[in-house]
Amino acid sequence: MEITIAKVLLAAVTTTTDHRIAGLPVFYAETEDEMAKMATILSRILEAVAHDMENGVYIIVKH
């Protein structure tokens, strides 16, 4: 039997420190293009999905 963790927030990627993100790793990018690229790369590494919250934050979620 295989046990996996599913439906969990793994990380956040943002361009600003203004957002109140707590309880998970936060990666800071300098531009929106860099933020999108970081989110894509992290999602591949973590075998997860990047979701654009449309408020300057991407979240990486394991489904």
C-alpha cells in the first residue's frame, strides 16, 4: 500500500513582502516574469501544480 500526501500547499512565490503568507516556504522574485518562471520550476520539482492567485502570488499545491 502506498501512502501519499495530497491536497496540500507546498510553497508560495511572490514579488512583494506586503502579502501575509505564513506556514509555508515563500520564494521572492524581482519581476512578475521571474515569479511565473519560479512557480513553474517549483511545480515541476515538487510534482505539484502552480496556481496564479491573481494578486501577485502563485501557490504551489500538491493535488
